[in-house]
Amino acid sequence: MSKKEDEFFLTFDIDYCKMFYKQEVKKIKKQETSQSWIPLEEVFDNGIIKTKREYIKILKVMPINYNLKSDLEKQAILNSYKIFLKTCNFNFQILIQSSKENLEKNIFNIQKNIQKKGNKYLKKISENYIEYINKINSNKKSSSKNFYIIISKEISKEQEEYEAYEIIKNELKENFFKIKECLSRCGNSVFEINTKEEILNILNSFFNIRKENNLKNKKI
């Protein structure tokens, strides 16, 4: 191979590397960050969430134990729930969030009491009980549940942003009162989450649970 041919192939390789490098840089820039796929733009001080297309409000619902009710009470609850579904003819979602209970404090108190008593039989019973608690907790049988209703309203393109916000804020408030009134007939208490801090805590807990589930799926 001549010297000129060597120079040709060397030049070709350098140009190809430059081109490949530029393509890779473009790919990296196009990759979406975690923030880009989360559609949240802003959380206001009153607890309203803004996305690109809508405003969202989160309500917390205190559940009732339906199984403990009499047949007559159950029938009344179901009838009230039907009224709720017919009355609330707007967009809403029901979200149930499960989380594993933190029993470390309970276990610590049991161990502390064992040391104080100094009874070997009590110690054996307590150790078995702690083992039983840990087993239940690992199987997620000691989980707690939070119940939320998410209401939303789309932003109209014809309205200015501030005008749309004021109108939608009032509409979300009205929808909250409708839900509260209807579900109170079922025996539920509905609370308006109206602080930024509470909303951020809920969102943070939700995304952390999703992250844990994704990690478990990867391990499987």
C-alpha cells in the first residue's frame, strides 16, 4: 500500500470518528430527563397542580369499613354512591396508595421492655412475636392505604393563562364541595389538600413507590 493510500484511509477514519461523535452527542441531547416525562409544571401554594394542559386538585378520602355495616346500611351506602357517580359528571380519578408500615419503633419498644423485665420466658415469647411482625411486614401484609380523588380541568386555548387559572380554580372548588357532599352520605370524610408541602409529599411518596416497584421488576 502506497503512502498516499495510507493518508487516504487515515483521513477517512478521522472524518468518520468526527461524524460518529456528533451523532452520539445529538442522541444524548435528545434523551429525555426524568423531569421531561413528569408532566408537572408548577405546584401552587394552595395545592393546585399545573401541567401543560390542565390544572389538578387532590382530595383525601377517609374510608369506612363496609364489611362491618348491616345489610340495610350497606344498601344505603350503595345508593348514595350511585348518586355520587351521577352527580359528579366531571373528570376525576380514584387513587389508592399502599405503603408498608414502619414497625421499627414498635420492635424497639418491645426489645426495651424485654431488657427491663429480665424474664427468659417473656424474652422467648417477645422474640417470636418480633419474628412474626417482621415476617408480616416483609410480605406487605401490614401495609396502610391512603385514598385520594384527583379532579382536573383542561386549560382552554382561548383564555389567557391568569384568567383560565382563576376560573378553573373556582370550578375545582365547586367540584370538591360536590364530592364532599355526596361521599358524606356514604359515611366518608373528604378533605381538601390545600398546601404545597402536602402535595409535594404525596407526589414524592408516589414516585418513590413507582421507583421501588421498577427496581423489583428489574431484579426479577
